[in-house]
Amino acid sequence: MPQESGVRSFGYDPTTKALLVNCENGNSYRYAGVPKEVYDDLRTAASKEQFIRESIEGRYPREKYPCMAVGEDV
């Protein structure tokens, strides 16, 4: 996750162990294979951005989803 992007929201699917992070710049990132314990730690972290940079980024496979304009076809 680029440092200049703050975390707007995030969610977790315990079945697939996928973490989805939505950034303030509109981009979204999906991290695969994230254990529930790591997600729980993210939820309670004082700085979500710092936790992602230090504990998630580079440790789990990531896919980037670029931002989409409202009304844009998927």
C-alpha cells in the first residue's frame, strides 16, 4: 500500500483468508492468506497504515484494484 494513501475501510473473509483494504485515494488492495489473528491485530492497531506497512505489506500476496468512477461499468 503506498504510504501516501490512508486507509478508508477494510474487511476480512475468514473462509478465504482474504483481507480487502480500501484506500482514501480510491484504490483497493486484496491480500491473500492473511490469518485471522493478523486481521484482529489490524482492527486494534492505533495506526492502520503503519500496521499494514509493517505486518502485511510484502508478507502476503497482493492484488491491486484501481479506483472506479461512480457509474463506471465493471
